Amino acid sequence: MSMDSPRVHARLKPAWLAAAAALSIALWLGIEQALQSPIHSQFAEMLMAARSMQAASRVLWLEKETRGLTPPAQADPNRTGMIGQEYTPITTTLGELAAKRTTTNPDFAAALIRQIAPLGLARGTPVVIVVSASFVGGDVAAIAAVEMLGLRPIVIASLSASMWGANEPEFNLLDMLAALRERNVIRTRAVAAVLGGGGAVGGSMDPDGIAALRRSAARDGVPIVEARPVAALMDALLAQINAAAGGARPGLVINVGGALIGLGSCRESHELPPGLTRQAPPCSDGTPGLAMRLAAEGAPILHIINIRRLAIEWGLPFDPAPLPIPGNNRAIYGSAKSAQ
């Protein structure tokens, strides 16, 4: 037996070496892949913006619970605090609940950073954000993303809402943004607001709802602009924007939702695709809204509308429950090259 032993070892040694080599190669490949994991160059900002969204949900849900304003459980199953009631005195139009819930995904803020980053805007560049009370998730995501990139948000708010939006008269969009500032989730206060509704000046809206919006604006120190006709209203809002920008040219306009002040009545504005448009067409008929007016001055438009289409194009789940854990979606957080 002892004479056979060397031959046994001789037979085993190459097999052992082969196994060791295979293991070594596998480990090397694993380490190589881990070290070269394709993440976006602004992964850190994306993740922090997503976490700001999570913090916003905690604040807004607690506020609504305290005030007895939480919607039916099936309306906001993720307890984001960003979903309102079906109908209230400041509800003006129909709204798709699933689309509104999709914008409450923390990764929505990260996706906005992914869209903005290729523009290469310098820190401190003004970015105009036209927010609609219809899409609280989109509003908060836009503000969080712009702040996280070190840009300067100039927020103009339309305060009426479609169904399931920020449509609680006593805890409307201005109140919600104020609560988030008080808890240091965001820093930005709107520079001006409009009532929404007909002509963006409260047409056909409930008088009690209008009174509640005026009280909120007064508490928050936000001027409500009510010029007529619509062209004069846009001029007045642009004056507010120019004053806030201090003469600097906005590098981008983000339009959340379909508010009149954002889109205006131009046929071309209603044909704008969702997502980033670097050069919008001129308005051939009607009154251009803020997005079109600023685009005419050279600002790209990031248009947050048609959420189902945006979710498909950006790689976001539509109406997810539960909400995804930030940082895991490679379509959002992966390198630009790998995600194309």
C-alpha cells in the first residue's frame, strides 16, 4: 500500500491544483466585478435625494395622522403622506391615483438627478420649478433633486389639485412644503403661488377652499399672484422669477404636472413629450406658460407628466407596493453607459 501512495498523491495533485485554480479565477472575477460595479457618477447625490423623499414621507404621514387627514388605507398603502383625498373643496380636475403613487417612490428623486446631471449645470445655477399640487411626490422629488445637486431652486406653485393630490384645504401644498422645511427635509420656499382653477386665479373654485389657500399663503409669506389675463399673469410670475434669480439666467425649468402656469395654452406645450427636452418649439397659437417662455430664452424643460410613460422610459416600477429600497435599481443608479 505504501508503494502505491505516491502514485495516489500524484494522481490527486493535478486535480487539486485544477480546483484551486478554478476557485482562484472565480474569486478574481468576483472581485473584479465588484470593483468595477457600474454606478452613476452622482450615486451619492441620488441616494441622498431618495432618502430625503423617505424622510418627507415620514414627516407628511405623521402630520396627516396628527390632523386626522390620512386618506383611505387603499389610497396610500405605502403611507407616504403624499396622497390626498378623492374630492375636496380645492379639487379641480380628475386624477390618476396610480400615477400619483408612482411619483412617491424615493427613486423618483434619484431619477430626476439622472436626467439633470448631463446638463452640467454649475453649482448655484437657478432652476425654475413649477409645482402642481396634483403631484406632491413629483414636487418634493424635484426640489430634493435640485437642492442635492447644489443648484438654486426657484419654486412657483399652483395650489389647486386634481383628485388624490394635495387637496386638503387646511393642509395644502404650501402647508406640506412648510412642514418639510421645518423638519429640515428641504430648504426651499416658493417665491410665488397661484390659486389654480380657471385662469389659474381661482375660477370656478369653492370660495371656502380659496379662503383656506389664502390663509396658508399668508402664514407662509408666499405672495399669491392674480393678474389677468393669462399673459399678464405669466409676465407677473416671470418678474418674480427674475427677482429671485438676481439677474442670472435659469439653467433649467422643471414642470411638474399640467398646471396652466407651466404649460399655458399653446398647442405645442401640450404636445411636449415627458422627460427632458433641450429645445422646445416656439408657441404658434395661444399663450405660452412659464416652461415655454423660459425655453424660448434657452432653458431646457424637464417635463414631469404622463407618469406611466416616464416610468417605462426611466426604468421605474409603476405604482409599486411596497416602495423599493433606494440604491438598488440599476436603471437609475447604474452608470450612464451601462444603462443605455
